[in-house]
Amino acid sequence: MARRTSWPKKVADKIKDSPIEQVRLTVPITDDPTLPVLTFRTWVLGLTACSLLSFMNQYFHYRQNRIFVSDLVAQILLLPVGKIMARTLPTKPIRVPGTKWTFSLNPGPFNIKEHALTTILASMGSGSPFAIEIISQSKVFYHKKIDPLPAFLLIHTTEMLGYGFAGMLMKLLVESPYMWWPDVLVTVSFFRALNVVEERPKGQLTRLQFFFLVLVSSFSYYVIPNYLFPSITALSFICWFWKDSVIAQQLGSGWSGLGIGSFGLDWSTIAGYLGSPLAYPLFTIINRTVGFIIILYIITPIAYWTNLYNAKRFPIFSSDLFDDNGQLYNISRILDEKEFKFDQKAYNDYSKINFSTFYALNYGFGFACITATLSHAALFYGGSVWRQLKVAHGDQKQTGDIHNQLMKKYDPIPQWWFYIILLSSLGLAFFTCEEFGGQLQLPFWGVLLAVGVVMIFLLPIGVIIATSNQYLGLGLITELLIGYLYPGKPIANVAFKSYGAVSLNRAVSFLRFLKQGHYMKIPPRSMFAVQIVGLLISSTINFGTAWWILSTVKNICEPDKLPPGSPWTCPSERVFFTITATWGIVGPSHMFAPFGLYKYLYLFFLLGALAPVPVWLLSRAFPNKKWIRLIHFPILLGSTLNMPPVRAVHHWSWFVVGFLFNYFIYRKYNRWWSRYNYVLSAGLDIGIAFMALLTSFALHNIYGVKWWGLELGDHCPLAHCPTAPGVDVVGCPVFH
């Protein structure tokens, strides 16, 4: 491939371009090291955006239809605000009293590097720390005391451990040109598109004008589903026609059933849990929907109506736990209240735990997804990943590309910085778990074991993500491991998952940002500064917001006690309560092998490992049939893993919008799609977030006019009913 003409020939002969074609086509091989990066504007805009994103995403986390404000919103909004500051702030240098150090409020035009670093700082607030679930479970579901200090330290130590782990693998997973992180290229491309000087096309709007038009429209419309007519978040017409039929409502309910014909007229229904469908490639949308249809509309009904695992005694779709009589399982009956641990005798006297049909099968597909991801990555990417890993671990003079050469102009991050973070976080983790009267239940060896799990899996998972964009989570593995080793301790199970799977997730996230900074030619120490500060700020705000909401909203997470129209139903937290009861209290040995009702679900591990093999063989036999390689079993098998809290109505609404924009509009109106698609997504996100905040604070504890449309459900009250003869559940007919 010819060298780029932007470099003189003598220089070009000495410089190796990236060995990855996608990088060569996306990332420029030029850099201007004189551009100001870590500026006053970076700190003011980045910290403000980080704080707002942290607060909003944590605040909306407990709602029935969660609203997620992505960092894409910050990426788009920060650019015009930064340019306004560049035009209006004074340029005169300011001297710090008592020193010779000076800085400027306005060092020049708001440049692309400054924009990228400010967005990365803001992005630290785009997620909710998983460790907050421990606070929710302790305070709301188990009604146990947890002090603010251990909760605060738990959140910060799990996040900071992830950053320490990331630093250990920075040379291999960031500086290596063979670790190219495909999804980072999308972000880099979008930064370049936004920072190109844009003139308004004749008869059209600029991206910024279009963004504000969408924002105002989304803000105005969201008063309807959020306050005036919440029922349009899930419209299930079959239930309206067959009001007295349990089976019809099981089939038609988008909230508590299979959701045939159900959809929502609310952007939070479409994008709140599954992410914006406008940002997903078409092959992912199709794979996920095909898997969803196979699991929900073929396998689940067959299992239910053949009465697998006594399925008809329970709802067809639910994340609740049930006893042998079809009633909701009373966890307090098998929990030693004094020592807060599993009571084996009480469990034997009461009942085994039962899942709904769908939920039981979904565990199996979760097991299959783990092994399918490993198998798929090994078959389709194994050879190339292994070659790249050997080369990347070799002589940096041979593996370095133009981007590494350009980054040598900047001071690297000393490795001992990361080691200090890792060791200090580990020490604080020991202190947090061992002190405070065992409120977290996890002993110090549990922290060490979790760290060992991360150290074993981080490199292979990081290589897979960095080269193939296939993500493998460790959630189920950590739950299984600690469930077998330390059963009967629900909070310990979640704490172990936080220090294991969640720390690994955070490490991968930090490595991704570091690679983004590498491509954007941002000084590494500036990246280090904004990530550390952003992490501490966002974690603190997330903690404070969660503690405030859980302490002030009366009957939060208890739908039966909430007033009509109240959004504080906590669907995610209710699912996590089921998880802590399953893996933490009862333990996998009583649920699965060797003593559980669902012991044969472990066969799904084998199913997942074998599933990608036929696709790989067909792709080798027919190399010209490129569509074969798009059959992606990790996505197919994992399509329903987030159900619940995701429901059928979320999936169908997400699919329809995603297919419309990424197939029909992409093909027929490609120029419009290229110009406005991502901007449309950001405008819809921020519009509903602003309206939800306004109504929450302006109309505190007032949830709308009482009428039929105020109900947050889909008016399918019989969808949760069993169909087995003789099972008597409140509000349900008894079959004979």
C-alpha cells in the first residue's frame, strides 16, 4: 500500500504506518503537539458535564423505564460550548499568587484534542457503579444496616482497582498497533466529523441546529409518556381484546409476557435499557432479534406448554422466585436474621426455589453465551490474535507504528503510578471488607480471589475485545465461583462480583479510553489526570445520589406500596435481588449441580462451545458467502440475557426503530443518515432527560391525573398468572 503523501518521502521511508487497514483509513498520521489540551476549559466543561451525567444517570437508574444519558450527548454539546468560551473568555495570562506559574482562561481556539479530552472527562460519569447495587440490596430488600463509609469505600475501591489493572497492560493493549480496538475508531471518526468546519447546506440544517430542534421536540413530547399518559410506554393490544384470558395476556403482554404485537411510543422504552438502536450496526440488530425470537417465541412456549420444570405453576415470564405451590418465595423464611445467612433446615422444611420458564432457560443461555464467545473468538480470530499477541509482546522497535512514534513526543505515564493505585486500592479493599462489623460479608481472601480472577482473565478478554470487538463478561463466572466457595452470604456474593467482574469491566473501559487518547495524540499524563479526577468525582456523585434517593423516596422499589404513576419501581434492583438470593443465599449447589432442580442447565456450557463450529466450517467451505460470517452466536445466545429488567416491548420497539434507520434510511437516504443519525440519537436522549428532571423536581410526589392511562404497566393483569390446575394466586383465576 502506498505511503500517504502528507509526509515527505524521506520521512515516510522511516515511518511505519499502522498494520491494520481500518486504522490506516480512519486515523490521521499527523499531529500538532503545540495544541493546548489540559486547559481551564477542559476542567470546567469536563467536570461540569461529568457531574451532570453522573447525577442524571444515577437518578434515573431506579425508574421503571430507565433513562440513560450517553457520553454521545456530551460529545456533541461540549463542542459549541467550548467554542463559545474560546470567543468570550479573556486571553490575558493569570499568575498564581506566590508562584511564577501562569495559565490562561483562553489559550486559543477550542481544538479537537481539547474536545476529545473534555469528552473523556465527561464520560467518566456516563455509567452507574455496580457496587451501588450492594447499597440498594442492603437498605431496601434485606433491610440491613450499611454505613455510608464502607459503602463509599466499596464503590471507590472497585473503580480504582480497575484503573490499576489497566495500567499493568497499557503497553500491550494500548501501545501495540495490533491491538486496534474497532469501536474506538468509530469515536475517532465522529470527533473528526464534528470538528470539521461546517457550512449550512442549502435548504438543510447544520448538525447543531438539527440537534437543538430534536432536543426541544423530545423535551416537549416526553411530558406525555412521563406524566400525562404513562401507559403509552407499553401498548399491548391483545390484552385489550381478551381481558379475561390468561393465555392471551401471556402471549400479548409486552411487560409480563411474550409481547406479541406490543410496542411503546416512548424513547425511554426504545433506548433506556438496550441503548440507542441508531448506534448499532445492522448485523447486530438482526442477530439480536433473531436470537430473541428463537428464545422467546419458540423455545420458551415449547418449554412452558410441555410443563418443563412444572412451568405452568408459575408465570411464563418473570424474574421473581416462587415456592412449590406457585406463590412468591418468602426469602425471610430461609434466612437466619441474626447472622444474616442461609438456614439449611428452614429451606428443607419450606420449599426449593423455582424460576419462571423463561428465567430458568435464560440462565442456560447465559452459560452458553460465555463458552460461545470463547469458541467464536478462538475459531474466527484465534490464529490472528495469537500472531498479533506474539508480535505485540516482542521488540517495540519492530511493532511500533507511526502513532507510537508520534506519541513519543509526550511524557509517558510511569508504571509506578498505576502500582500505587492498585496497591492502595487493594489495601483499602481489605480494610473495607474486614472492618465495619462484616457489613459486606466478604473476607479478605475473597478480595484476593477476585483479584486473581481479574489477573487471569483480563489479558485474554482484553485481546479479544481489542482485536474483534467481542465482549465477554465475567458476571456469571464470579457468581458461580463465590456461590460454591462461600454460600449463604448474599452481600458477599455481590461484593465479590464487584471486585472481580466489575473491576475487570472498568479496566477494559479505561484501556479503551487510553487507546482513544493514543489515536487522538493526547498526552498520556493528561489522560491519566482527567481519568483519575473524573473517576473520583463521578463515583462520589453516584454514591451521594443513590444514598439520597434510597433514603428519601418512601417505599422505593416496592411497587405494591407506591402511589399510582410512581416511576420508582426499580426493575433492575428487583432482578439483582433475585440474583443475590439465587447465588448468595441458597447458592448454586442447591439451584444447579449437584442438588438443584436445574442441574442439567450446565449442559448449555457445552452447547455454547459447539454452536459457532458449524458457522465456522461453512465460512471456510464457502469463503465467498460473506453473510455466513455475520451469523454471530455470542450475540444470538446473549440476546435475552438482560431480560428482565428488559421486556418484550423494549426489544420490539428497539428492533423496529433500529431496522428502520439502519436498513431503510441508511440505504435510501444515506447522506441524511450520515449527517444526522447520531445527532438525532443524542437529541432524543438529552430531551427526555431534561423533561424527566423538570417533572421530578417541579411536581415532587405528584405523578399525574388519575385515569386509565396513568398506569405504568400495559393493562395485562392476568399475564403473571399460572395455568396449572389448582394453583391459587391472588388476582388470578384458578384452573380446573
